[in-house]
Amino acid sequence: MSISNYLYGRMEKGLQKIISNGKDTEGNVGSPIKKDESANLTFAVWGDPQVSFISPLRSARVYRAVNDLKNADSLDALVLCGDITEYGTECEYRFVKRLLDELGEGVGRIFAVTGNHDVRLRNYKKQVKRFQNFISSLEKGDTDFGDSYYYTRDVNGYRFIMMGTDRSTFEAAYISDKQLERLKKDILSAPDEKPVFVFNHQALKHTNGLPKTFLGKGKWRGSVGRESDKLKSVLSVRKNVFYITGHLHYCTSEYTYEDCGNFKALSVPTVGVINHGEFKTMTQGYVISVYGDKTVMRSRVFGEGKYAPESVPNSYIEVAL
Ligand SMILES: [Fe+2]
């Protein structure tokens, strides 16, 4: 048996053990997500599943979160905001596929960007291929990529732009001028002045509570890195751009949402790992609904099948368009 198959088998056994104990996998004790039919688009965003052969608990949290979406009125999409896996290994991606393929009709399409954990240990081209193979292997995944991590799709007439590092970096990202130009072009050519959703793993410098929300270490740490200012000016080229990120493992809080003028920055908590901050509940993410005149973002504890309490800052965010 290959090491990859052996580790995959261990991951399955670890998850089954937790399921059979009846712990951490029940979920759905609250109310399933009800889609507002007057919304033009409704999708879920998860940060950092970070599924790994070193932690069956992470698999169990994603399993619970998947159960919540299975019970939902079918959402238009699920977006994973990077750090899909801990080490970017083939068996970890295969296990994420095993979890996400349980979604059934729960979501229409799945999109994903890479995180530093996905890319850091391997040759760039090899890992790009592995990541693309992962996405196109998903029942609700996508195909037809170029030779990089970034790609753009339209969902219900709204533009979704996936970003990704152009080098194998360890913690920040490297965003090439080529990618920035493409980003600008795709933002400016988005349909009918509608909001545009840009997904990347890392937030910009000095936004969403950085550096405090990355435990206060270093001036740039936790952010996208050197290209942060350039990226900021590209995100500002048009109104109603939503820049949605993960990476910080920080709970829904006063830092989660920041109005940066033309663009709005949403930092999504982790669905698979422990969140820092006050509202530590596991399996957090967001459900986003887009209407003709507003975008509504609600923090959800997917593993418990309920929205975050109103008392939590930024549990409900409404942005007029
Ligand atoms: Fe990360």
C-alpha cells in the first residue's frame, strides 16, 4: 500500500471513530439555511478547513459543516478561502473531496483558492497541477484552468475572482504584476456594475485588525505581503468590490469586516481549526446574499446549524450597493 493510501485510510478511520462516538459530528441542531428567494445570489464562504492526516477533529468539523449545507435550501456556491489542507498532500486533497462530495444538492458549485499551507512545501508547477486536479475532481468543482492558481467565473451574473500566489511561498503570497493586471481587467469588465467578489487567502496589511488578529507578530505578518499596496489600489478601481479572505483563524469580531472605501474587506474565520478572539465557537464562516440594492453577510456556525448570535460584532453585515 502506498503511503498516500495508508494516510487516507487513517483519516477515514479517524473520522469514523469520531462519528461512532457521536461527538462533534451531530451538528444541525439549529435551523437549516433558508435561502431568501428575493436574493439574486446566495453563497457560503469557509476559511481554512486545513484538513490533515494529523487531525481527525478537523475532518469532523468539516463533516459537520457539510451536513449543515446538505440540509440547506440549495445555495448557489461554496467558496473555500485557502488552506484547504495542512500540507498540500494528495491524500489530504482526496479526503477533502470525500467530504465535499457529500454535499449533494446542498450547493450548486464549489470554488477554492489556495493558502500558504497548500503551496508551501512543493514545486510551484507540480502543486498548481495538484490543486487544479483537486478542484476539477469535485462533483461540484470546475475545470479549464490556465497554468496558475487564479481564475475567474461568473455565478448568476456576478463575478467571482479567485486569486493565488504566483510562487511557492511559505506564509505570505507573491502576487505578480501579470495577475494584478488580470485582476484589474476582470474587475473592470464585470457585468453591469454589479458587486464583484475577489477571494484570496491573505488580507491586506493593516486591515481586518492586522497585525493584532495574527497575534500581533511583525508588521506585515498575516497579510498578503509585499504586494499589499499594489493590490489595494487594484481593488479600489471600482465600487462594490468585496475582498474576501481567510488565514487569520480569528473569530467573528469587530475586525471581521472593514469598509475600505470602494472595496469592502471581509476576513472569514476558520471552519476547521480553532479561532482566536472572544467568540471561539468552532466551524464559523459566512453566508452571503446579494440583492439588487444590498449585500448581506451573516456569520454562521455551520457545525451547529445556526447563525452567530446578534451580540457578536459583525455577525450581521449589510452593505448598501
Ligand atoms: Fe494560512
